Amino acid sequence: MSAVSVYPMCVRASRGLLRLRQGARGSTAPAGLDVVRTLSSDTSSSSATGGLAQAILQERLQQQQKSQGQLPPEGDDSGDKKNEQGEDKKQKENTAYAKKVVLRLAGIMGLGSTVGIVYIFGSNSVDEQGNKIPDEFDNDVPVIQQLRRTFKYFKDYRQMIIEPTSPKLLPDPLREPYYQPPYTLVLELTDVLLHPEWSLATGWRFKKRPGIDYLFQQLAPLYEIVIFTSETGMTAYPLIDSIDPQGFVMYRLFRDATHYMEGHHVKDVSCLNRDSSKVIVVDCKREAFGLQPFNGLALRKWDGNSEDRALYDLAAFLKTIAISGVEDVRSVLENYAHEEDPIEAFKRRQAQLAEEEEQRLSELAQQKKQGFSLGTIAGRFWSRKQQ
């Protein structure tokens, strides 16, 4: 190899080493690798001399990395794993810190809300002039006063939800010259007279059950019709107007008039201000009249079938009770208390009674026929004897 070809390579190698020494303090491993790549590319004309220079530079670069504590050469991924573990640890620490901050903020907000509620609901009531109204808690310590008034407020509010709004839900019966029907019929609205349906296009809609008009027309002279529903007044009031345009329904009672017991809205007959022996409750849930089970009639829940005839049969059943002048309707309804479908049971018993009556009439007719035949024979014998 000639000196002409070796000299440029030595110059380039010395320049590369000089750059590497000057950038040792602030440069990184990739910068050193760039120098190596540059020198290696420049030495493509002479493979032997370029390979020697590249080996020298790589050895110097490795020594520099070891002295500075840098990452190991390519091919060893232990440093990358350590970096990933460090990032995961930092992320977990940040998440835990965020949770602590959120919990602390929630605690502070909850404490502030509690203090505000106690302050608002625990203060004395005021009259129209803004003067405080004294109560039984005025002699207590101020903090105790606030707490006891707040507790009493929520207790009364809960009682208002559970108990009916009044011990007398209906006004007194009408007196002469006004007409007061002898019986009271209490009807549920949902799934007895109407069926709620929901669709994406129309939202909630209520379907009218076949036979509502017939039921009202047949029973209005005999029963005081009351709609007593577990729906709220805001929902039920316009629905009642739509199904009763002629005004057969005399009174309307809603959810706030029920007892709330074990997750059910129960209708208390004793709060209706009527004689319990003359009250019939019609619902699709037995729990609705659980306090007076023999005052209720549990129909099957209507599923919206347009061919349903239950209200027509119900009108016949209730009309039979009223026309018969039953003194205590509980004695009749008790016989249907355990029937799965009391209307079908009534129809079955009516058919059986009709069959028994027909058989009795046929037996009477046959007895009359036999008596007539015997009388005819005796008359003929008596007439011959006289002759």
C-alpha cells in the first residue's frame, strides 16, 4: 500500500478522534456513532485501512461509554426494559396521586354539602314578617339544634312519602237531594284501563283497553267510580281526561295517597272515608290491596291485546253484585281471593248456575206434567163414579 493512499486515511482518522475528544463532554453515543459511520463511509476506497480505523474508533467509543455510564451497545435491550419499567412506575405513581386528589376533593365537597344542608334545614322556620318561629329545640346547644331540626325535617319528609297525604282521601258522601251510589268502585289506571307502550318513533304512548266506555256507562248509576292509581298526578290526570270525556269518574287519587310498603304502593280502603263493606278495589297487583285483601279483585295484567273482553265481563260481574243488593261485598270477593283469573272463575260459575237452574226448571216442568196426568186420570175416574 502506498504512502499516498495511507496518508489521507490517517488524516481522516485523526480528525475523527479529535472531534470525538472535543465532544466527549457534551456529546452522546449516537453522535459518536455518526462519526464512525462517516469515517467508515469515507474509507470505502481502501478496505484494509478503513477497517483498521473503524476498529480503533469503535474501541475508543466503547471506552468512552463505559466511563460515562451510558447505555450498552445495540443488541442489548436491558436498558430499554429498565426505561419501560421506570415509565410504568411513574405512570402508576401519577395515577395513585390523581386518585388521592379526587378523593380529597370529593371529601371536601361532601363535607361542604353536609354543612350546607344542616345549616339550611336546621334553621328555625320564619313567619310572613321574617321572624323566627320558636320550637322545641330552642333550648339546646346551637349545633345540636341544627342537627335535630334537620333530622326531624327528613323524618317528616320520609313519612310524607310512606303515608297517605290525609286520613280522609275522599269527601263525605253526598246527602239528599243529591244521589250517592250505594257502592264505591276503585280502579287502577295502568295495565287495567290503559297499557303503556314505548317505541323509538313515538316514545311513551298509552293504549286504551276495549270496553272502558261500556264499563263506565253500565256501572255509573250503581257505583261511585274512583280512579286510584300508583302513577303521579302529572302523568295520570290528562290520561283520565282522555278516557272519560263524559265525566263518569267522580274522584281521582294518585301516588301520594298510597301507603309505600315493602316496595309497593298500597291502597288503604280505611282512608277512603267510605263504608268498607261497600268498597271494591280492582287492580292487577294483589299487593295494591294487601291491607284489605277481601276488598280487592285482582285482574290479569292487560298486555295490550285489542281482542280483550275482560272489562265487559267485569261490568257484568260488578253489576250482578250491585243488583243483588249484597250487604257486604267482602263475603263475595272472598270466594275469588285465591283465583288466578277471577273473571273467568265468575263466568264458569255463572255457566254452572245457569245449567243448574235450567235443570231445576226442567224437573219442575216434568213434575207438573206428571201431576197434571195423575189429576186428569183421577178426575175421569171420579166423574164415572158419580155417573
